[in-house]
Amino acid sequence: MKTVAQLLKLKVSHNQQVHTIAQDQMVLEALKVMAEKNIGALPVVHNGALVGMVSERDYARKMVLKGRSSIGTPVSAIMSATVITVDSQQTVETCMNIMTDNHLRHLPVVEHGELLGLLSIGDLVKEAIAEQADLIQQLEQYIRGV
């Protein structure tokens, strides 16, 4: 099973950088970045440190349903401040379990206080499927005696 470090290397090779937003920026700016980059969440940083996550879900529940304005509301007002993170040595399986148990769609990778990357549930499912396909191929070759 691959580690988070191996997955992040694959993402970097595909030019998938981590987009972040500052906690004092307005929600409208976060929405623009998410729409432009076709992503569902942004890590919120302050002085280089991860202080929260803001997602489309946060926007729907904390802005739209409460009738707030995206123009005058800072990201800090709607972000999830309690962020579950993993380090780069975790496995895909461990990350999937964390995300499932905590109903998360995005999992920041942090090491020594530095944000290294962001994994989506899609990243993990794609890798799990690839690993299963490899295992099936190996088993088929074993059965055939190749």
C-alpha cells in the first residue's frame, strides 16, 4: 500500500499544487479560487501555518442557509477550525479510514507544522482501485503460472 508521500509525489508530477487562502480574505475570494481551480476546499493559512479548512459545504451551511454576504464575511467566520491532518508516512488505507470515520472529503498533509499537500477522497479512491487492479493482475498471472 502506498504512503501519502508517494501519492503527493504523483500529484506534484501532474502539476497539482495546493491552493490556500488567508483567514482574513473574504468568502467571495475563496469561492472564486475554488471555482477557478475546480476544487471543493481550501486550506486556510495564517503566517504559513494551517489554521483551518473552508469548503463548499461550509459555504452552503454557514453562509447560504444563514443569509450572509460573501462579500463582507471573512473566511475565518465560516472555516472549520478543527482540522484533522496526516503526515506523509500514513498509508492510503489509514487515510481512507480517517476520512470515512470523520466524514471528510479533504485531508491536509502536515509535517513539522508545514502544509505539504491536500488529499481528496477521490485521490485515495483512485489509488485504492489502482492497487486492487494490480493485485488482480498479479493473482491472474500466478494462477496461469506466468
